[in-house]
Amino acid sequence: MLRTVGLAKGFAGRSVLRGVDLEVASGEVFGFIGPNGAGKSTFLKCLVGVVRPDAGEAEVAGVDAIRRPLEVRRRVGYAPGETALYHRMRAGEHLNFAVSFHPDGDRRRGRALLAELGVPAGRRVGRLSHGMKRKLLIAQALACRAPVLLLDEPLAGLDPEARRTVVGLLRREAEAGTTVFLSSHDLAGAERLCDRVAFLRAGRILAAGPVAELLAGAERTLIVELRVDLPRHRLPRRPGWEWIGAGRRWRLRYPGPLERVLPGLAELPLAALRPLGAGLEELFEDLYGPEDRKEQA
């Protein structure tokens, strides 16, 4: 339902997307994860024709997204990250206006979604809080009854109860066969919701795969911090061990139980040693450096 090959985009001489290859299947919930400035929003805008890529291919619901962007928009429920809406309209009017561009749009369902999300249909959009505007965008996207949902930070600005409601709504959409593609800073929410995720940094995908597989791999990874810099050839070697990193900070991937690994590290000048853990939060911490984590905050 969604495919890109070598998708690239730059602005003012700065590369934002650097050859992104991605495939998302029908009925899948796919999470795009990365710090601010990683290129997530630009990627989504390329898919709906708001931004034209410099190179590569993009296909959504069987339609060439670069050559036929208007047709793609009719097949996509899109909730952008920006809440730049028509403030003089009432929420219900805004929803009806947005849904009217879609052949299968369902205004009655849209009104029901507004009620479920606690958005007053009669209130002017300009008087809605940021969280209410996000809920309006989500309701509009779902009410389009499109085969693909493209959602930029749909959980941002929502209180815990609203996040649970939105997660439930999106999961039901996927169970009904809708493809859900979302970017998210809410890693705990993405972990509960997504079937697969991709981690993006500086326009490139660092890692991608089913959430369960990524977390299973993390369960057998140690974060090894040393008191001094050591080159790779000075690190202990055992069958199946894989050292990733440089200087004082390394990741050790290993087979078998942890108890068999620890004796082999006894001679190292250890400053800290901890398991990577089994959550997307921990995986994010490991994949991104200090500057990325600072930007994420």
C-alpha cells in the first residue's frame, strides 16, 4: 500500500531525505521514529504531494505519488503535524469540508468521532486548544474512509486518556484493513500500536523491522562504557560476539545467556555496564547519540 525507492529531498543545499527505501503492507500499522529534523514530516509531505522529492519513487495505494498527487490525496486520510486550520469555521463544519474531498468520506462517522474524542462540533476552531485541534485532524483523517492513513505525530499534545482512545481507534482501523503510517515521538505509544517501525536519522533509516524482532534483538545486547578509549582489536572476542561502537562506548551483541558473557568482560576497564533492555525507549537511546537525544527532548 505504500512504497518508496531512493526517495531524496533537500532544502537550500541541505539534504533532508537521503534515499529512503520503504514498503508498508495493507492493514499494517507502521511507525516512523526519529528526533526533530530527522526528515519524518518531509517524507509524509512527499507522499501527499505537498513537497516534491528531488529523486526516487513513491507509490501510495497503487498510485504514483509524484506524478499523480491529487489522486493520491483522494486515497489518503492525512493529518499533518501543523495545526494550521480555518479558525473561523466551527469544528463540525471544518470536518465536513475536509471529508467532502474524498469519494467515500463519511460525515456521520466524523461527527461520531468528534464526540468520542471530546471535540465540541459547534465550537469555532480558533477557540480549540492545541490538543483539541489534533483530535479534529485525527477525526477528519479517519472519517475520509481512505485505504491509507498518513498521520504526523498523531499522539502529540494528547492527554493519557486521549492517547489510549486514539491508539484504540487506529488499531481498529488496521484490523479493518486500513494501512496506518504514523510518525511519533511517543515511543511507548508506538510500541503498543505499531506492527513495524523504522528509525530515521538525518534522512537515512538506521534500523527497521517488526517491533517484536527489534526488541528480541535488544534483549541480547549490552551497553559497555569504558574508562578509557579502546580500539576494536583490544576488545575480547568470543564466538558469536559482535562489537558495535567506538572509543569508550560500545554495544555488545551476544548469543546465549548473559551469565556466560560477564566473565569475558572482566579484564576491561569498565565504567558502566547495563543491558539494553526490551523497549523502544531503550532502543532509541542506543541508536541515537547524545545530540539526537537532546534534540528529541
